[in-house]
Amino acid sequence: MPGGSIRTAAAAPVVATPIATKLAVAGLDPLAVGLLRTLLAGLLAVPLLASARLAPPSAPAGRALLAVSALGGYVLFPVLFSLGLGLTSAVHGALILALLPIFTGLTAAALERRWPAGRWWLGAGLAAAGTVWLVAGRFGLVGPGASLTGDLLVIASALAASTGYVAGARAARGAGTWAVTFWGLALGGLVLLPVLPLVLEAEDLLQADGGVWLSLLYLAGVSSILAYAAWYWALGQGDMGRIGAIQFAQPVVGLVLAALVLGEALTWPLLLAGAVIIGGVALAQGGARPVKT
């Protein structure tokens, strides 16, 4: 699939990831949701690997990057994010995930030791201030369904995802975007599979309703396959700005869907914090030089 098609396929639907996760954790244990997200995606990836005969990176360095990508993106991120959404609101999850371009750019810059310009730091600082404001309960922003612990878990998941994005993009330079995506899912699934029976029984799956299963399939097919392939491709092209712009839609759509689908309250302080975060990310993206991984 051409790079532009990857980006287009992932752009619109991926913004609903926090809502789908919140719906899934309402019917299943949050840890089980994190495990099933990667395991189901892995079940889709294995036959595609076999049919397309996609090989993993051949060089030791490439395989190490693939392992880091799988650990960050397909093990730590889904588990931490699902646990976080079990303790906080979908609105908070969506706003925090808007920071992904900043976390990803910072990770890439640290690896290549080429720091962004002053405008990027100004935007990053503004977004960080908005996030602190969002998660600080003493400012009255943590309302029903949100918690400091949940927000911190979501932040940790975003950091893990950013590391996985950068490592995966570097691995894809030799093996290709789809090979790294599918091999990462397969490896992540192998790591998580032994844990699943410890947190989930067959009866739990049988009792899950259609909405839970649709949410899990969305998280597996869209959020875990298309979205990651888009990020790997964009970072590999030094084009984080384009794919990062997708994140601007995520908090906006997340706010609307959280209110319409989940009935979450949208307070003025929360909306103001969201505006500060989005404005900071936009400023940082506008001042970022192309990121080469």
C-alpha cells in the first residue's frame, strides 16, 4: 500500500481510539482489553506475514529496533493505555494522546542528538502546561470518571508508544513498513499470550456483548495495524508533521464522541486545558524541522 494511502486509511478512524478503549473496558477487565487488542491484531498479522512472505530485519541492529518497537508499541502501550482508561475519562485520554507528536519528536531528536528550534520548545512547554493543568486535581479538572492515576498511566502509555514509533520507523528503513508492523504485532502477541489466561476466563469473553467485541476489533485492526503503519511510514519519510497533524483531530473528535456516546461532561476548564494542549502541539509542529529516523 502506498504511503499516502496508509496515511489516509488511518487518519479518520484512529481518532476514536480512546472512545473504543473506554467502551471495551466497560465490559472487560482493562488489562484483558490491553492484551486482547494486541493478540487479535497478531492473529490478523500472522497469516498476512505468511502470505506476503515478509521477512523481519536481517541485521542485528534492525532486529533490536524491531524488539523495542514491539515492546513499546504492542506490549506496554496497549496495556498501560487500557489500564489508564479504566481509571480516567475518555476525554482525558484523548487530550493526553494529542501529545504524541511532541513525545515522538523529542524521542527522535534525542536519538539523533539534533534538538528542535526554539519555537518547538515553546509549543512543547505550552502543551505540557496544559497537560499538567488537565491532570492536576486541585485545579478542579478531575471530574467524574477521571483520576490522577489514570491520567499518569495514559501519559506513560504515550511515552511507550512514542519510543515504539521511532524504533519501528528505523527498523522499517531496511525491512519495510508492513513487515515491521506485522512482525511487531506477532512478537507482541507472543509476549502477552501467556499472561491472558491469568486475567481472563473464557466465560468473560462469552458474556461480552457485541459493543465490546466491535471495540476490540476496531482497536486491533485500525488502532494497532493501520495507525502504526502510518506512523512508521511518516517517520521513515521524515514527515512526522503530516501524520502528527492527525493528532489535532483526535482530541476534538474525542471530546465530541465522549459527550455524545459516553455522556461525559465537558466543563469550561477542561475545554480550556484542551485548547492549550492542542495550541501547544500545533505551535511545536509548525516549528519542527523534518524528523529523520
